[in-house]
Amino acid sequence: MTLAITCGEPAGIGPELCVRLAGMDLPAPVVAIGDATLLAERASQIGCPVSIAAFDDAPSVHTTGTLPVIDTPFPVRDCVGTPDIRNAATLIEGLNLAVDGCRSGRFAGMVTAPLHKQVINDAGIAFSGHTEYVAERCGSGMPVMLLAGETLRVALATTHLPLREVANHITTERLTAVIDVLWQGLHSQYGIDAPHIAVCGLNPHAGEGGHLGHEGAEAIAPAVAAQRARGRNVTGPHPADTVFNHAGRDADAVLAMFHDQGLPVVKYADFSTIVNVTLGLDIVRTSVDHGTALDIAGTGQADPASLLAAVQLAATLTDGHA
């Protein structure tokens, strides 16, 4: 069944990644949700031969060199490198089409190219990220962001929060819910019978026995203990500066407490092959692990490797286990 790909911020590299993807061998048929005229223009601009076609709802395989499109025209197309707030509503419309199509069974799953969160918020639309928006559209109470590479899987206890707000969100209740979603995702989507999850501490040295903060003892350790009482192989809290060198090598996933605690490590290790997976949804959603790259948009320099990896993983997840 078809995978829907949202083309992302038109000022960024998303559209050219999509047209380059169309020329590759793909494991499933895809449809791009975006501006058909802009996609054709961007393909011409970067010298990428691709045929833009209307989506007929019934492809059984991907035709190399052809990109089926559900056309969502942008008010402003001439915007390479400079996002325009007038395009924000159309970006959200494309996301809604993809999510609703997955939930209705029209699409098997969705893959998202990068958005520019600031321009959407500047347009007056509250938007903290794909993960949170798609979860809300699906009615999911606890989405979990998992970055999956060739050597590491890193999940986040909190996602797009200012650093000064993170500690207030590290509670036993929240961590219990996040670990439940992560464990279930590793078990059901990745086919791991007894996942090992290594949980990071929040503070340096996992709190140094309370001398560097009490969140480890008061919130993280009880959440870990509750999981272990259920027979689950959950360990921690581990010092974040060493967990990736010991427990991380043996664990099926590391749970980081905040965005920049875990993501720099996994992106350094596997940047071109990392896929952002949202766990805890009633649909399959994967994404690239990079941003809009406004500085190279329209130059043809953008590497489609992460988008290809996201499509490959989405096809695997919709077909069984990764």
C-alpha cells in the first residue's frame, strides 16, 4: 500500500529530496503531498529528470522516475531559502491530508520531509513539531520520538522544550508512560521479545548521589524500578556522558531526558541513515533526521539518504517488523 510523503517547507530542501527520491528504487509506492508545480520547477532547477503525475489512488509498485502527487498549491512558490508565512496554512493542510489518509486506510504510513517550525508559529499557528502535531491529530496522549540509526536507537523523554523547562517535566508518571510506549514499540514494531532500555540521568553523573540534583533519585529511579518490577529489562539512571559507551552498546534503545542530551550522539554516529520514528500512534510515521537546510536549498547539494532510509523503514514497519 502507498506511503504518503509530505514535501515539507517549500523554501527548504524537502521538495528537491522528494523529486530525487522518485528516481530511486523504493520498497513501496509513494505519493508526495505538496505543490505539483513547485516540485516540477525544483526538479528542473536541480537538473533532476522526473515525471510529476496526478495520484490515482491505485499504484501497486513504485515507477522509477515518476512522482505521483496530491497537489496542494502554495500561495508563494518563489521562496527558495526564505520561508514565507503565507505558506504555513498549506503546510498544515498537507500534514492533515497525510495523517487522515493513514487513519482512514488510504495510506499505509506517512513520511515527513522537514518543516520550518518558526515560520508556522510566526503565521499564528501553534506548532512545536511534527511529533506533537501528528500525535494530537491522531488523538494520542503520549507520543515518543525515537531516532533509529544503524548502531544506536535513542528515544526522548521530552522533545521540543526550552532547557529551563525540562526538569519540571521529568516526573515518575511521565517517564513511566514514555517507557511503556518505548518498550511496546520495540516489542511490537521492531520485533524485540525482551527489549533492554537504558535510561539516562538528567544531571551530570546522574545526579552524583543527590549532590547534583534530585531528579534521578526522586523521579527516574522509581520509574526504572517500577519497570523492573514488571520483569522488564530497564536499567538506570545512567550518566549520560558514558551510557552510550557501555549500556548503549548492549541496549536496544537509550532513553535520553531531553533533546540535546541524546540526539547529538546518535546524529554523530549515524547521520545519513538516521530515521525519526514516532511511537505511540495508531499509524506509522517516520521522518528525516535533519532540518530544512535553507542555505543549500535549490542547489542540488541535498543528500536524500535520510529520506530514503525513512521510506524504507516506514515500508518495513507497515509490513511487519523492522
